Amino acid sequence: MTQAPLFQQITDFANRANPYPLYEELRKNPVLHEEEGGPYVLSSYWDIEALLHDPRISSDAANLAAAGDDELSGPEATGLPPSFIRLDPPEHDRLRRIANSSFGPPHRPRRIENMRGELGEIVTGLIDGFGDARQIDLVDQFAYPFPVTVICRLLGVPREDEPRFRAWVDPIVAGLDPDARTSAESQRTAQEARLQLGMYLNGLVDQRAREPRDDMLSDLVNSHGPDGAMTTMEVLSTAVLLLIAGHETTVNLITNGMLTLLRHPEFLERLRNDPGLSVKIVEELLRYEPPVQIVPQRTCIADIEVRGVTIPKGSRIWLMLAAGNRDPERFQDPERFDPDREDIQHLGFGSGIHSCFGAPLARLETQIALSELARRLENPRLVADPPPYRQNAVLRGPRHLEIAFDGVRQAV
């Protein structure tokens, strides 16, 4: 039987539980171009980092469509304009600055840090909710409801509406998967879901225009800083992005984190005795098991030479973040999970102008989540390893993570 092309093996769901041997093979040809008209796939840490900062690499959806990826019929091809992560400067910069003004420095320098107590209360409530159970699904009972509750409060979206917006979020996220992008039906479903989610948020935006509250939706609607105001459509596309990105990647980060700690019980024990270790653990997790494995939506707007290979103008580029994070040219003993390593300049949140907008929140959520799980669960252990994974190759993580334990310690 003829072996499938390497990149096809990477996106094949059969390899989702452990793509890392394939990434190792990929790095032997760090600028891979397997088929005419197909993407150039880059897997070296230094090449990825350089291209994430290179203005000749475009994130604009229109350029991607011109390169042959039918992006304008993809998940963002609705009545809503592209979100700012799908734009280039100067529009990207303007919209990101406005959004950031209600999220962090310099306008709200302590907004995230001041949520620490509230985040702890949510985590305590979820773990208390395990009750007398001796086995849980970490995804459904903790890793999903925690960041969803947080982003709902931050944005000002009613938490009780979660079943409604989850029905729209799931197909939008599924539309990011490389396999789904080849399916017209999947893309139509994602488009319709994005439109429906935008219409739902429009009702909340109208409310905040009349009666502002202390939440990000109100700030987005009523922002009138030096960059001007967002249009209603820009507010909606930004709100859709923040609602989805505000929980999807964090679910994976927490779940991958607990899975990794259960596979390395010595660090779980250390974390139980020293919650401060959570900072190093989360950074190493972002290197070792990043929640976003691939950045597939980039286009060359000029010829670019990488390692002697000329990538022509108009070509699509896929940046394999997870492969770069385990590049032995960058990290010593990269296949080893080691929170004590001194140098963890990972690509887990990307880099450059499109680096993860919500990184400070995701870091804090995961630090608190893993610290409390380690402290309160007595003798936790995996029920199945590997666990069942989500279909998505871009946002990679377990769909379920069954954990057994002997009991739950009291909250402090």
C-alpha cells in the first residue's frame, strides 16, 4: 500500500493522539511542498518565528482566497466582516488596539489580574460540584465550563445562553480543521453558524448601546478613543472572535495540561506541594503540548526565500507551531516535558502582531485550574490513555478525559 503524503498523515485523525513522530519526520524537510498548488509547510522553530514577524506574510482573507484557498467561502464568509486576526495592518492594528483598550494595559492594566479571586471561586465551585463522585470527565465537568463561564462574564454574555451559542461555536471551530475545509457542506454550516452567532450577539450589542455595563461588550460598543469607534459590524465580528477564542484554546490547554501531569506524576506531586510551580508548568505545556498546533491561514505577498527554497508570491504557508516547539535546533532534549528548563521561549501563543490576544487570561486560568486540581484530587489517575481526541488538527486536544480519584479534599 502506498503511504499517504506526510502532511496528509499529520491531518489524518488516526494520528491525532500522537502527531509528534510525524512532526519529527517533517522537520527533516523543514520547507515541505508536496503537491502543485498546495501549501508550503514550515516546521523549524527559527523559520516559523521569523515568518510570524515578516510583513511579506499576509493574514488577510482576501489574499488567501487569491492564493487558491477558497477562504471567502470559509467560516468567515458571512455578512460579518473578517475579525482582526484575519486582517493585515493598518486595519488589524486599529481594531486590535480598540479591543485591547478594554482588556489590558494601558487602559485596563489590572483587569485580568483583578479577576484572580473570581477565577478561584469558579474553580472551587466546579471541583466542589464533583461531590462524592470517584470518576469525572475533566472536559465536560471542568475544562470546558470554567473558561466559558469566565469569558461570558468578561464579555457580558449571559452564562445561561451557553447551550445556544455552543451550537454555533462547534461548527465554526470545526470549519478550521484542514479536512473540513475541503468540504463545501462543512463550510456552509460554519458560515451559517457564524452568522447566527453574530445575530445573537447583535441583540446584546443593542442592549449595551442603550444601557452600558462594566463588561467588554459595553466597552467595544462605546469606545471613542484615538482610533475612533468600531462600526457595529466590527463590534460583532470582534465579539464573535473573543467569545470563541476566549474559551476554545483554554479548554485544550487545561485538558492537555492535566493529561501531561498525570503522565508525569512527579510534577503533579510537586505542583500539589508548591502552587507557584504552576507558572513554569504552564509555560512548558505551551511548548510541549500547545493547544494551537498549526497556523494555516497565511499567504506570501512577495517571493520569500527560506533555507534556499523560494516560496513564490501568492503561495499559501502553513506554520507548524507544535513542530517548531519541539525543534532540537532550538530546545535541548525537546521531547522531554521539563518545567524546570531555563529557556521556554515557545510558540504556543504565536508571535508577532498576531500573538494571542488573550494570553494573559489563558495563562492565569490554567495556572489556577491545574494548581487546584493537583491540590484537591486525591490520587488522580487516567482511566484511558490515550483518551479520545477532537477531530480538529489545528485546535488539538482530548474530547473527553476520564479521570478516576479516591476523593476530593476540602477547599481552603
